[in-house]
Amino acid sequence: MDFSGSSVVVTGGAGFIGSHVVDALVGRGARVTVIDNFSTGYRELVHEGPRVTLVEADLLDYPKVLAAMAGKEMVFHLAANADVKDGLLHPRKDVEQNILATQNVLEAMRAQGVRRIAFSSTGALYGDARVFPTPEDAPFPVQTSLYGASKVAAEGLLSAYAFGYGFSTWIFRFVSLLGPRYSHGHIVDFWRKLRKDPTVLHVLGDGHQKKSYLHVEDCVRAIMVAVDRSVAPEAAPIHIYNLGHPGTLEVNESIRVICRELGVSPELRYTGGERGWIGDAPRILLDTRKIEALGWAPTKTIEESVVETLRFIEANPFLHHPASAKKE
Amino acid sequence: MDFSGSSVVVTGGAGFIGSHVVDALVGRGARVTVIDNFSTGYRELVHEGPRVTLVEADLLDYPKVLAAMAGKEMVFHLAANADVKDGLLHPRKDVEQNILATQNVLEAMRAQGVRRIAFSSTGALYGDARVFPTPEDAPFPVQTSLYGASKVAAEGLLSAYAFGYGFSTWIFRFVSLLGPRYSHGHIVDFWRKLRKDPTVLHVLGDGHQKKSYLHVEDCVRAIMVAVDRSVAPEAAPIHIYNLGHPGTLEVNESIRVICRELGVSPELRYTGGERGWIGDAPRILLDTRKIEALGWAPTKTIEESVVETLRFIEANPFLHHPASAKKE
């Protein structure tokens, strides 16, 4: 798709991934309307101007979403409750922010005649996968987290709108992302703990959880490749891609890199068990041959991404200092 | 599970399947609380008395659901918007009645300490299946209907509650059911049309849709077998079973049986296309070896079920006459 001169919406455009998508779209000549409620996004990441318009709204506020969709050509729906770990503390949040919000986006698009949507789903929906690397058509998974369940639900809505209302949809199942503007996850958790006490580090699980991570710039490039290269969307209105790195990193390796970068040698204390938390998948590795067949490949190693993430955190404490943390 | 003297909730207990579940549970000595909003259920199917209590409520009315769960041991959650065909006319309905309602049930259970739930899911969530008969762990399907998407979502919530809160869950993926108290579907549609004009019958699709159907009594017996025989639920909290018939019936065969029973010979006019409606799966046949391994098997042929359904419709027009039809 040629984005030059086009008008697009990015939900969650003030967030980690969304703000990178905004930059990529602006770089391609699009006019971007960001919708964000700043529940986890940051005002500092939205640069309003002739190319970027901000609508401060929760996606549950349908009239505002409806108004924002007028005259747009495509939506990148990245807003979500992405807090997998603490889902059980507030079980309605995933349903509201990931399912109902997604239907509001779809209904507003339908009402305004917008028919193209790219969506950030998750590899977490494979639950405890039985096949590694896990392909897009893996055996029907059993959900292990509210987050995964809510993303499966949102994917289903997109697909049903594609079948029923002629939407063209791109669904991206991400591994965990790293890189600039990273705002939550194990690296910032470890960094906070080590800044508070560099002599001891409490680790969720046994440290052997082994997961794939992708640099956010590699991820956004993959999204653009997929949207660009998908031809004849009317013939195949539903495009589903795993986005991940062919490598994995064990939590213990991640800790080693982080401690080396910070120059600390803490005693490691493990909570034990193969999972970091209830519903945590101890192993995540996605089969990415489908997106690679479009000519995409990651450019950074996972270790490079960890180091880059850590340096960004150190240089931008406003996004990460416990005192300014927005997370519940 | 021994239901004698137990207190259980049946949501949708005034409906086609739910009312049979109520009868089965009462027959096993349970005290049953029916929750129904009578949107598609019938008061005539609820026999209040010492063993059966009726709570007239929509599942979106959380305080009523919460109150109804107090002191119960298990929930059979059968209430749903089961109108697959017309989902696109009111796309929020599946989300509200099948996702939000299910979360209200789960939250009310959690608040009241009820931890066992059986749930009516659907074979429609396999979408356009690539494997026949379709097993429970078929390749991750793409949703083709809002109904299927909403049931996938509800299944995901049940599984996440099983993982996160220690629920024991039984998920049953039904084919279309037939038999006494049948209230909507192609047989009543054909019956209405032929009663109005026996000379011509308009058929959605090309008549070659080939699907499995199950008698409601065989279905309810399978549910009870699965709940009875699942041992050590703490070890395997999520039980997923396809429930269907090993045979299939083509729409044209169904028409032949119906016309024979009614003594009519209409001209058949097809709308054409392999699907009856957008999102209709032209072929449905589920692999039922998992439930059969528990000792269950259907007792009736599909043709017997069609005939029995038709005779019930003829004998109970109050449930089916167009003038009293509650469907939108």
C-alpha cells in the first residue's frame, strides 16, 4: 500500500510499539491520527504537528472513536492492555481493553467506511504450545492467560468482520519486543530491582524460561513489509503472520547480559517453578517462515536488543523510574 | 460427579438444550436454579417447584447473576445468542451475550466460590475446517462468523479461569442439535415456508451443504458422561469434547425427509453458492473419538432425529408459529 498522502489511525500510538508505527508511517508520507488514553502510553512519544494529530480518548468511548475514523484509509490497532503477568488481578480489564475496545474500533470503521486494519496480536495465544517453532496453524491452543484469551477473541472479531463485511485484515502475532521506548517487561523489572539493591536479584520462576524476543524496529519493518506485499486483499482478506526472532534467550542469559552492562554481581534468588507466573509459557519460539517468505529478516541479535533496551532505559529514566511508573 | 442433593445453576435453562439439561439434572437428584432472560427461551419449558427455581434475568445483570450463584456447586452455562446466520445484522450481540455474559457468569462464580462449569461451545469455531472429521486439536482455525468468534472467546475465558483461578471446566463443541423443543434452525425454517406455500421452497445455498446433527438427548447424555467420568479435575482442569454424530446429512436429503413427512412436493429454488449464508461452513463433521472413548455413542440416526424434530414442531406450534416467533 502506498501511504504517501494517505490518512491513517494508529490506536495506542503513544505506546512502545505504536509510536514506532507512527514514525514509520510518517516516514512514508502518511498523515497519522493517534488515539491513546495514556493509560500506559507517554505524551513525550507523540509529536503533534502537520503530520500527526492526537485524539486523547479511551477506545471504550465510542463517539470519539467514531469521529476519529472519518475519512481514514487504514487503521493500525495497537492499543491494548499488554500486562500479561497481572491479568488475574483485574480479570475484566483484558475483556474491556482488548475485546470491547477492538469491537469499538471495528464498528467505527464499519460506520465510516474504513476497511483495512492491521492488528497487534500475540504469540501468547499459543498457550503451552506443543510444536516449536510454533507455526500460525499450530494445533488449536488452549488459552493459559486472560491476555491470550482476549487476543484470540479480538483476532476472531477481525476475521469475522473480514468474512462478513469485506474488511482486509493483517494480524501479527508478536513475541516480546525490545528496543527504544520499551516500557514494561522483565528487563525494566530487573533494572529497577538492581538499581534499588545491586546485591540481590529475585527472579520469577527457575530462570530457564526460554523465549524469543524481537527488536521493535525489526517488528515494525515486518508489519510494513506484510501490508505492502499482500496483493489482492479481496481474494485473501485475512493475513496472519507470526513475528519473532529465530533465536531464543534464556532468562538466566538475559540476567547475565544485564548484570554485565550494569557492572553488578547480585546473588540470584529464584521463586522456582518452570513458569514466571500463572499462565506464563516457559518456552516461546514462533515459526516465522511465512513473513520471511516476503523477504523480511531480523537485523539484530536478541543480545544486541537487550543491550540496546537497557541503554535506552538508563538514558530515559522518565519512562521507567518506579516513581513515574504508571502500571498498577 | 454425584448430583444427588447438589445445587446447580443452568443458564439458558428455558431454552432448547438447557431445558433438557435441567431435566437430566433433576433426574439425578439435583436442585436446579434456572437463569434465563426468555429472549429465546420459553416459560412453558421451566417447571418451577421444589427442585427447580427460576431466576428471570439477563446475564448482563451482574447483581442478579451474583446472587443466583450463592451456595451452588456447579454451573451449566448454556445461555447464548445462538443465532449464527443473522450475526452480521447486530454484531455487538454475540460479544455481549456470548462473551460479556460468560465473563459475568465466571466472575459471579469466582466471587461465590463456585469452581465447576460446563459450557456449550460450538463446532462453528472450526470455521472452514481443513480436516474432516475435525478433531479437538485441529489446526488453529480462522473464524468465519461472529458467533464462532464469540465462542472461541468464551472458551478462552474459561480456560484462563481454569489456569488462573483453579476452575474445573468442561467445554462441549456441538454440531447442530435436533429433537424435542427444537426452536430454530433449518428444519423449522423449511416447515414455516412449506406451511405457508407447499408448492415452492427457497433454499439457502446449493443444497449440498453436508453437516452432522445430533439428537439433543444423545447430546445431554454425552455431557453427563463427560462430567461423571472426568477424574482428578485438579490434574486436568480443562476438558474439551466435540459432540456430534459420525454421520452427516446433506441439506437436500433433509428436504427430502421433511417433504415426505409433510406430504408435499415443492419446486426447489436455490439461492446458489456453496454456503447458506456468509460465514456458513458448507461441511461440518467432528471427530468424536474423544467422547466415545468414555463409553458414549449416539443412539439415533440423523434421519430419525429429523423426523422426530418435525413431529415435535407439528405437535407444538406454540414454539414455532411465525406469529409467536421471538427471533428478530
